[in-house]
Amino acid sequence: MTWIVYILECADTSLYTGITNDLARRLEVHRTGRGAKYTKHRCPLRVRYTEYQRTKGAALAREAAIKSLARSEKLALIAAQPTPRLHG
């Protein structure tokens, strides 16, 4: 199973990082206010970054690494991959 590490840009321009194995389903959950406490009132606008990992453990480790980055570093990561792609 492929795991996806993603960064969302919220309506307040903040960035949220998470993982999932079904990005479309997870985005729908975020958009309905049931995805995460952080995004519930920030209304995620769009996916800004995706990265694929082979295991849940690898995805969790990468999520933690991204969350520890400064905002400027996250924006640099996003700039390196401007258009998120889904592989199906």
C-alpha cells in the first residue's frame, strides 16, 4: 500500500501536514470539518504538496520531519513540486 504525505494550504494561509492512503477521501473529510482539529475552522483550500512513501512508518517519519521544518522551508519544499500529482 502506498502512503501519501501531503501539505494543505488553509484559508488563513497556514500549512497543514498529514498522511493518508486515500488522498481524495481524506480531503473530503477535511472539507467537511471532520478531518483534523487544526483544519476544522481553517477550511483547507488546496493541496500544495504530495510525497509518496511505501510504508505507514515511513510516511509518519516524513510527516514528523516536515512538521519540524520552518514555514520558509515548507514553502521551499512546495516550490520544488508546484503541482501535486496523484498516481493511481
